[in-house]
Amino acid sequence: MDINRVKQILSSPAEIEVQYNGVSVWIDDIKEDDATAIVHLVGGIEEQTEVDIESLKEV
């Protein structure tokens, strides 16, 4: 995924499914300088993880 699509997803009122390593995640924030996103598991604990934007996949 690219950074522009992540921005679109963050600003969208729709629920857009995004996966990281085959697991559904919510995107909480992006760090443009590092090209990373802060995510947490859908329906899981609220623990956040920083991941490379390129490793995210829109389903």
C-alpha cells in the first residue's frame, strides 16, 4: 500500500478492511517521515504496533 492510500483510508468514514501479515488491523496514525503506520488488531486488544506502510494490504 502507498502512503496516499493510507491517508485516504484514515480520512474515510467507511470501514475499509486492511490487513497486516494476513490479519485485519485498524490504522490509527501514520508517520510520513518513516513511511510507517501505527495499527492495532481489529476486535482484539488495543495494543498498537508500528509497521511499514508497504506491508499493509487493502482487502
